[in-house]
Amino acid sequence: MSSPSSIILAIARDEWRYWRRSSLAQTVFVIALALAAASVWVTQASMAHTTEQRQHMQSESKTAFEDQPDRHPHRMVHYGHYLFRAPPPLAALDPGIDGFTGNAIFLEGHRQNGATFADQKQSSGLTWLGTLTPAFVMQLLTPLLLIILGFGVMTREREAGTLDFLKVQGVSPLVLIGGKGIALMGAGLVVLMPLIIGGLVTLAQGAAVLPVAMFLLSYLLYLAVWCAIVLWVSTLASTNSTSFSGLIAIWVLLCLVVPRIASNSASVLEASPGKLETDFAVLKKLREMGDGHNASDPAFKALKDNLLAQYDVDSVKQLPINFRGIVAQKSEADLTKVLTEFAEQSMAQQQAQALIARSFGWLSPMIAIQNASMKLAGTDLENYQRFMREAEAVRFDFVQSLNKLHAEGMTLEQDANKYQSAAAKKAATVSADNWQILEDFHFTPLSAPQRVANSVMALVQLFFAGAVLLVCIVIAGRRV
């Protein structure tokens, strides 16, 4: 008598023979492989071009700043500088939120600008075409293709009358389900191959081994969950049509409805103030700090008195430094503290909303795999906020370096008289050699161990879904 394992493999081989003879199954395989392979290839090529383009623009921005002629330092504060974020290697497989948040920031004095040049904001109305990434194909389309391929794996046996024949031959329903499950997972592995190849390519591009391995494992687990869903429904259903309609309903619910409910619930349960409301609150607080462009503002009286006492002089004209530059430094420091406070509040609200949305991963494997995928790829909310913080640190150092030149590179008299004549305007400038203050900026996402640690909850949600479905399949199999 054959062992259960050999019977399971024989059933799996028989299922594959059926799919080879089925034109529908062959079409599904071709479509799935074509979508997966094309998405990996196109996204890899696009990401390589984008990375090169951003590096070029970063270099151009730095060169344009350093090539400026002799100027007043505060003019250069407002001239500003751009920072560009190069995507991590795994972003070629899952761009995450990068396409919606932007990839460049304009740095200037007195302001914290948001990221710009988001791909989705600049695309046409057919934005869904721009999201045909490997992650999108695997998360949304591959489950649908598995449904089309496997909705009849059990109901077909029931409708053909072979289920009773197999039971008479001593093949238990659970063994039959096991063989069908192996066949379905084999199909999932075939579709996953382009993603695996893409993952190997990212290793050659500098991606860490651990996140790539966990990234591929998470998608393997996600496809296993959907194979289990297909098996479970096909085992419970009495006909092919019932199985197919039930699976489509589940796909719509888990992949479309629940993610939308999660997003709306996060917005409602953790409401955040609008942009206008936040801008007015910031302006109100900044007005209380004084005008950094006006050294005579009463808000800087204490600063003036301290400097006069420190240098033992009677007026700001006698100071060995330019009081206007010192005011600019003090004003920028105070302003940055206020702006950072509001920015951190906004980031905390975003994190709270994300936490609510991610908790729906217990209900939808689609949400779980999205979170695991973005965290492992380094394209999630945490890495975006890390970029914003790093950019702000660069902005503050950049502005304060110019404010220091303002304070030390000219006298107060030269500064105050700069509009009196052409000669006075020239005297109130510093050499262009001083513009060599910009350092090369390279954004680094969270470390590989940290990204893996952040993805644990999403992976647990996928394991939980798989365990629940396994129990459901066993119960359904025993009732056959």
C-alpha cells in the first residue's frame, strides 16, 4: 500500500497534468508570469534610472549653489538647496509610500518644507498603471489568478463523482486536500520566481541579505495563505460556480474593502488638524518670538543686553561681531525649535493612524503583507519620517553656517548701509569661497535588523492567518 506522502505527490502531479491540458489554466499561468516578470523588469529599470537621475540632480544642485557669486549670506539662506532621496535597492520591488510622499526637499531659511516631486502626484489620471509594481502584482493580482486557477480543485472532484471513488480507494479527504494544496503552492512558486530573481538582483545592488530573505519569505507565506483560502472554500462549496463566486467575494472583501475600511477608520479614530489650521497655529507661535529680520525687535533686547555685557561695550556698533547676524542665528534656532515641535506632533499623529490601519492586518492578509513588504524594503512611513528628520538636520546646519558668516563676515555698519550705493552693496558681501559648506547627502534607511524587527508583527499576522486557515481546512476536510 502506498504511503500518504506518495499519494499526496501523485495527486499533486495529477492536478498539474490537468492544468497542462486546460487552456484556462495555461492562460492564467501565462498572464501571471508575464505580469510578474514585466513588473520586476520595468520597475528595476525605472528605479535604476531614477536613482541615477536623483544623484545627478543632487550634484547639480550642489554645484549651482557653490557657483554663486559673492553675495550677502542671508541672500544665500533664501537661495536654498535641494536634497534628493535615493531609493533603497528593495524599493525596486516595493516602492511603498515613496510614490506618494515625494523624494526631494527644498532647504531654505525660516521654513521646513515638505517633500515634493511625488511620482503619483505628477502622473496622469491613469495612476493605477503607474502602480503596476512587483508588490502590487503579488499582493492584489496573484491571489485573483490563484482563485481562477484553483477554485475547482475540490468541487471538480465532487461534481465529477471521483471524490466518492477516491474515498472508496482509501484516499482520505485530508490527503486529497494535501495533494491539491501542494499543487496550488507549486503554481504560486512559479509565479513567485520573477520576484525571487528580482530579490537576487537587489543583493547585487547592495541590499542586505536578511531583509531580502525575509521579504521573499513574507510573500511566500502570503501566497500560502491564499492557497489555503482557495482550498478551504473549494472544500466547503458544492459546485464550481459556488466556489468561484465565494472566492471572488472573499478577494474583494480582503483586498479592496477591508484596506479601505482600515484607512478610513484610522482617519476617523485619530483625527489630525488640517494644513491651514496647523499653519495658523505655527504663525501665531512664531509672532511671539520676534522678527529675525529686524534686529531692533523688542524680543531680542535680552540677547542685546547679554552681548553688550559680555563684550563690555555700550552699543551694538561697538561689538566685534555683526549683531544682525547674531539675531539671525538666534531667530533661526528658536524658529526651528517651534517648527520641529509641530513636525514631531504631525509625525506622531501619522504613526498613530498607521498603527490603527496596521491592526487590520489581523483581518486582511493583504494589509499584513503590505506592511511587512514596505518595512523590509525600507519604503514605509518610518523611513520617510527618518528622511524628513535627516533633511531638517542638514537644513539647520546649512542655514546656521550662513548665519555665522553673516555675523562674522561683515560689520554691522556694512550690513546696515548695503543699500546706500553699489560700493556699499559690494562691501556687504562675502567671498564665494564660503559657499563650500555643503556636504554630500546620502540617505540611509533603517538598519537591516531594525527593518526585520519592525516587520515581525505583520509576519505574525500572516502566520496567524495561515494557522487559522489550516484548522478550518482540517475541519472542512473531516466533514467531506
